[in-house]
Amino acid sequence: MSTAHPLKRLGVAALLLTAANAQAASYEEGLRLKQQQQLASAAAVFAEVAAREPANALAREQLAVVLGWQNRFDESIAAWQQAIALAPSKPDYRIGLARVQYWKGERSAALTSLDAALKLEPGNAEAHKLKGDVLLADGQAVAARAAYAEAQQLSPGDTELPARIARAVEPKRWRLDAGFTYDDYDNFRGAENSRFVQLGRRVGQGGDVLYARYDGYDNFGSLDQGLTLGTYWLPHRQLLLNLEAGRTFGTANFRPETQFQINAEWLAEGVLQPLLGFRYFDYDNGTVTTITPGLRAQFERSIAEVRYGFTENIDGSNTGVFAARLTLPREGYAPYFAFTTGSESLPPQAKADITILGGGVVWDLSPSWGARVDYSYENRKDIYKHHALGGGLTYKF
């Protein structure tokens, strides 16, 4: 039997209560910081609470949420998994995990997490809705539509679902592009033109595309025509490759006899994406090779790209060109602006300093039709000034 004085026992109880309140206040402070969008500070508070209270699933849930909002996907996934281990029968935690896996691009893992959530609660509308998003991103439009329909039946008041259901249609497999460009030079070249026709087909459920393109160039008083075969290939969810191989029909008057190029884009999470290109031109009197590293920055309402091309010319000399492009995607259209400067020595022209200013607009006119208009002004120092105006149409079927 305790012999401690009642006031002493009361003092100990008060200290314990104060400590408990301090811990609760710390969690509440995290919620306040989260509400104020101070996400890094909120994450630090929730992490401290979770470390102090190993059995606190709520702290890990909130930590996972704010980490996911900061694109700290691996840390968020780990926090969700810890919360699930503490509360395995709570489907919302598995839905939260699936959402971050979806954001990270791990669609197969996200579907596994959602199936586990639906096994616990088959009537969870949010799980069916998110499953539709994941399936649609994975190219499974029919299955996505079924998931959205299930979510709508469970939650008929969800105003977002009709638009999602409308988008969940089988993507068009074929795409036909055609374009024409008129060129005006202020020297002996005068008026020239070029045109192209390209037919592509989407293959499989991913983003892979195969295409063939005809090009015709009416330049320098001659007509060069060629055929190019190419592909857009996703060997990894974050690596997009564009490979092309082309050949000029008959005699190549000014174009390369054969050409090959490969462009790689690392679809990294976050703002910055590294780019790298290689181009090989084979002329009757030698070859020209170019290596082009670059960087893309993707913001909420704009995309900026910079590239620099290092070229080794037929005569063994080296030239370089810097290029920048700004695209402003909007609903149904995307204007862009471009700038190029440097020196080049592509046959049949002599080495020269160049500056090019350009811009244009690409429109999505309907689910099947698109169009574009492009303009550029080139100043080839001490040789000519050149205006180019082009247009094109796209048909998807």
C-alpha cells in the first residue's frame, strides 16, 4: 500500500497529464500546420509524434498524407505501410497507399492495394473511383469505365464521375499527320517549300507507337524525297525513347542519303527531366554527327526546354547550337515560342552563324482532329534572311 502524501500523488498525476497534453498538442500542431499548407513543418511534427508513440496509426496516416503531397513518394509509401501494419482492417489506409503508388507511376502495385481495400470494404466508392483512374492511366479504358460505373452506383452524387466515365473510352489506335511549309529567302534561293505525311499506330496497352513518314523537300532548285521509319518506345515507365531511321529516294541532292537518330527522355518525378539526343547524317562525301543533351522543366501551366547540340562536321570541324522552347499548354490548345542560336555547317551550305526565332499553336479541335500553325524567322549572318510559315492537320481513328 502506497504511503505517498496525497498532494505528492496529485502532483505526479498532474505531470503525467501535462505530458499527455503536450503530446496531444504536438499532434494538433501538425494538423494546424497541414491546414496552413506548411507541409514540411507538418511532416516533421507528425514524424516526431510517430517516433514517440509507436502504436499511433493516426500520426503515421497524417505523415503519409503530407509526404505524398510533397512528392516524397517513397517516404509516404513507407508511412502508409506502417499505418496499415498498425490498423490492417482499415481500408482507407490501403486506398491512401494506392493513391501515392499511382502518383509514383507504380500502377500494378496501386491496383493490388486497391483490391485489398475492396476486399475489406467492397462498397467503398472512393476505392472504385481511384481504381478507374489507375486503369485508365494504364490504358485499360474498358475496365476503367466499369470501375467508374461501380463508383457512380455507390456514390451517385459525385459530380466528377460523369466526366471520368466520358473519358474512359478505348484510345484511337491510328494517327495520320500531314503538313506543308512555305519558305521565303531573300537571296538567290527565293521561294521553296517542303511537305510531309506520317502514319502512326499505337501498339499494346502502353504508350508505344510505330510510324512511317514521307518527306519531300523542294530546295536549291531540286526535289529530295525520303522515307523514315520510327517508334516511340517505353522500355521503362520513366524512360521514353524515340528512334528513327530514314533514307532518301534515288539521288540525294542536298539531303543525307541515310540518317539515324535517337532521343531519350527520362520522365523523372518532379519538375526536371533530363534529355539526350544523338543524330547521324550520312552524305555522299562524309558524315555529320550531333550529340544533344538537354533539360526539361515542367510547371503547372508551362513547359520549358533547353538543349545544346555538339556537332562534328564532314571536314572535322566542330560547331554548336543552343535551343530553347517554352510551351504554354491550355485547354484545347498549346502555344509555344522557340529560340535558336549558334553555328552550323550542314551541306550544301557553308559554315555560318545562325539565329532563329519561332512560334506557333497546336490545337485539339475534337477527339479525332487536331491542327497546328508554325512560323519562324532565320537570320543566317551575311548570307540570307529566311521566313517560314507552315501548317498541319492531325486525324486520329
